[in-house]
Amino acid sequence: MSTDDTSDPAVRVRDLRKDYGHFHAVDGISFDIERGETFALLGPNGAGKSTTVEILEGYRERTSGEVSVLGQDPRHAGLAWKARLGIVLQQTGESGNVSVREQLAHFASLYPNPRDVDEVIAAVGLEEKAKTRIKSLSGGQRRRVDVALGIVGRPELLFLDEPTTGFDPEARRQFWELIRSLSREGTTIVLTTHYLDEAAQLSDRAAVIAGGRLIEMGPVHELGPAEARIPIVRWRDASGLHEERTETPAARVAALVAAHGELPELEVIRPGLEDIYLDLVATAEAETRAQTPTQEQTRVDA
Amino acid sequence: MTTTPTRPTASFGPLRTLRLGLARAVYETTIYFRAGDTIFFTFLFPVVLLGIFSVAFQGLGNVGEVNGQGGVSQAAFYLPGMIAAGILLSGVQNLGIDIAVERSDGTLKRLAGTPLPVVSYFMGKIGQVLVTSLAQIAILILLARVAFGVELPTEPAKWLTFAWVYLLSISTAAVLGIAISQLPKSGKSASPVIIPPLLVLQFISGVYISFSLLPDWLQAISSVFPLKWIAQGMRSVFLPDDFAAAEVGGSWDLPGVAIVLGIWLVVGLVVCRIGFRWIRKDS
């Protein structure tokens, strides 16, 4: 794929720190992202996700730690390195007095080996808007232009920061298909998202960041402590609502029905990524608060 | 799709920078002419003013007439000032606002993430300024000649002076525009921060009001800024030589024009070099 050693991970981060004054926005994070992998970064607003990603993209300086992206330190990497990246920023921006097609053609011309402009427009579902000025598009359509601009340079490594904000459900499905096809072509993808179903759908592995620390990392379906994934049986009886975690929910339900007959609100809940994620974040935040009761609350970035 | 040809690093050389600079210039110029407000406030403003002044003051007769002899029409008198104002607007005002808006709306950040060289970006801006300001001056001269019958200089020496004064002026104006684009705190405040001081400068630099009518202290202030010198250089091209007597030192003082504009050009370049960031320090 590239001139550097392909056995190296696409991204390598060791003990990354970023301080703003006394505030530790990123507080010692380490992880690797393998080539061809789709990696999701999850976390609440202000957790340090965007700061981390922007350090990887070369937008921000770090306070300390080691970072290697496609074999180079983003701090010193040049144009040839940027040509191998695709970046979809969180903020949609554009003066907008150009058509979708003109903008994509212009950005394609900046890269040594771009994708076909019309194919990219089709891939993001904007064929009918190709000749429309960007300023006349809806928010969701502009977001698709952002994604199109991020992939038109045929990146080896694609950063997606909250890519589907403002998408309708159909557009999100379509976007997921696009990301899967990029992944099949070997593109390494770093996805930051608030939509946990999106992370579950797309990513091979996910990391959860809270309070500038990496609190969990692994394959999406193994995230969180094992007990967090134990199914819950919930029912209501005369004494109120009951919840019980059990590895054998069917047997538990059978026993309940045998003892009480038909029960109102009886359900078996298999905790989804969202439940596990919320648990993880809540636990981490409680710990942080316990450790540093008077830390200032200034959040420098989202 | 899966195999990417090895990328020759040589393709990131000066030729590519030049090619992308030209592509940016075409792109920037196209966008410029699509924005209605810049067309009016930057591109057509001096043209409209030349028309208004020429018509409104026609009744006052010629400027610089002695015993019904000599002198020039109001249109001829205002032409060099409007060309100077156009250079200031196309360079300083246009780029100052444009880049401040691009910084705040995320355009610069997006470009910073692409393999576009900073030099190509500036080539695009300066190319756009050159194309639009030359078009503006052509329209001004055409309007003066066709609508108001202004006589244009015929001596090659005058046009040679025009060429160097123009190039030095537009370069200085473009560089200063890039430099002051760092002043507005947001895209929305760009126009209110940049337009009013430039308007004041136009009034005290002999563009709308004859420079010799200003009190000495105001003349001293405006002599610090480049516009007074741009206008003076342009007067030396478009007004008859006997008008030089009305200038401050009794001459066109072209060496002074070159020195003051040269100093501003260097100051502007230094500020750009130190101050400009895509969003951080960058290649």
C-alpha cells in the first residue's frame, strides 16, 4: 500500500498527553490501530476524543508522548504524508459559492491519485445535487459533501469525526455501506461518534475515553466488564419492579412463569453497547470526581 | 483499487506548487465573481464613485484651469484616485475580509488537512487579486475614456511608471490584506473591523478629497500610510505634469512612492511570515 513498512500499525500512540494550563485534556493515552482496521473512539463531550484525533491529524501539538501516524510523527510530517490522509472534521465549513462537483474536482486536483469525482458523488448519494452550489444544500447534504471531500483523495487512513450528524436514517445506512466498502478496499478508518449503533455496525474495535483517559478498549462486542453483558430479566409483581442478572435467562423466565403465571412487563434485556458504554462512563466519572473533588471544570474543547 | 502505485516524492516539488497555485487562482477568481457583496463593495465601488463624482462636479468646470486655459475635467482628475482606491480595496479589503472569513468558517482548517502547499494557497489569492484589480482598472479607464472623454497618456514613459507603481502597489496591498486578516476575531466581524479604517484612509489620502486641501497635520498622518503614495504615483501617470506643482513637495516624488511602498511591502511580508497559520505552524 505504501512506501513505509506495512507491518507497522497505521496509528501508534504511547502515553499521549495534552495539557491546557492545569487541565489535562488528554491524560496518558496509549493505543495502536492496525492497517485496514476500523477503529471507533467513543466518549462523552469534552472527554478528549477530538483533541486526540486532532493531534493524530497534525492539527494540534501534544504536550508529551509518542505519536506515529502512517509511520511518521504528525508534528513534522509534510505534504506527501497529508496526501495519504482523509479528514472529515467535526465542523462543517465552506464558503459555499461552488457547486458540489466543482468543489470535489478542485480537491481531487490536490491529490496525486484521486478517486473519480463522479463515482465519489454517487457514493455519497449526491448525484442530483452535483451542480448545486454547496450553500444551497441542507445540513445533511453538506455533511455528505464533507465526507466526499474526505475520501476523494483515496486516503490510506480516513478520520471521521462525528460524520453522520444531521443525516436521516436512510442516509446513515447508505453512509455505513460506503464506509464498509472503503474498509473492504483496505482503508484504515478512525471513527469518532456519539451514535453507538454506528460504532457497533462499523468498527472492529472501539476505545472509550472519559476524562482524558482511555477507560476501555477492545472488540466492540467484548467491550466492558463481562458481568455488564449478563442479560437482565425484569418483571413486575405485587411488590414492585424486579431486575435480576442471569446467565440463564430462559430458565429464570420459565421458573418465574411456573411460580407466578403470566407476569406483566416481563422482559429479557441483553445489554447493548449503549448500556455498557453508559455504565463505563458513569463509573469513570464517579471515580474521577472521587479523586479530584475540586478540579476546575473548564473544558477547552469538545 | 487495492494496489496503489508507489508515490514518487518528486511530485511534491515546485512544479506542483506552481500548478496548484494556478488552479487555486482560477478557483478563487471564479468564487470572487459569484459573491454579490464583494462585487459591489470591492469591485464596482470605485467605478460607481468615478461615475458619480464626474457627473456631480461637472458643473464646477475643469480642475486646475488658469484663465480658461489648461486643466483637466473632473473625470480625469478623479481617475487616478479611483484607481488607487481600487488597488487598496482589491488588495487590502478583499483579502483581509476573505481570509478572515475563511479562517472562521473552517475553509483554512480543511485546506490545512490536504496536501495543498501554503505557497500555492497564496499564489491563488494573489492571482485572484491581480485578475480582479486589472479588470477593475480596465473598467475605470474605459469608463473615463468612453463616457467622459478623458485623454489617456500617450508617452511610453508614463505607462512604464504606471506598470511599476501598479505592481508595487498591488503587491503591497495584497500582502497587507493577508497581514490584517489576522485582526478580526470572527468572520462576522471581518467587514466591520476592516472596512471603516480603510474608508477613513481613502478620505485622508487624496482619493476623494484633493490632498492639498487637507491640513498639514492630517497630511502628515496619511503620509505614513501607503494609499497616499499609491494615489500620488497614479496622479503622476494620469495628470498633466504641471499638476505636480500642487503636490506637497511641488513634485510627484516617485522615489518617495517607491520607498514608502517598499517599506510597507517588507513590513507586510514579515507580518505574514511570522503571523500566518493555517491553524497552527505548518509547512
